[in-house]
Amino acid sequence: MASMTLVAVLIILSWKSRWRWFVVIIGTLFVLIIGWTRLYLGVHYPSDVLAGWMVALGWTVGVSLLINPHPVRRKYQ
């Protein structure tokens, strides 16, 4: 859950920057590798890993919406 929360926060913070896709790609690889090691070592079932990811995403998006409930949209010209 911690790795998914970290990556989700980094993606939210960098979404309007030019580093967006770098963070998305590296973060996705990071989270998948952490999840795979949990399965490989036998410390979690696949459902545990998926549930942890979903809870972490829900928590991160929920807190993000509490902090900034009405994000301002830019009009591109």
C-alpha cells in the first residue's frame, strides 16, 4: 500500500509538469515490481496485493479531493 500511495501522490503532484510520463512509467514499474516480490516471496496472495493497491488509490484520491475539491481547469488557446 505504501508504494502505491507514494507513486499515486507523485503522479498527482507531477501531473501538470513535463515529468508526468516519466513519473507514470517509472512509478508503474516500481509498483509492479514491489507487488511481484510480495507474490514471489509468498508473503501475500494476489488478492491481497490488488486490494492493497485499490485501498491505496482510494485513499490517495480521497485525500487529494479533500485538499483540492474543485481543481481549476486551464483553457488552452
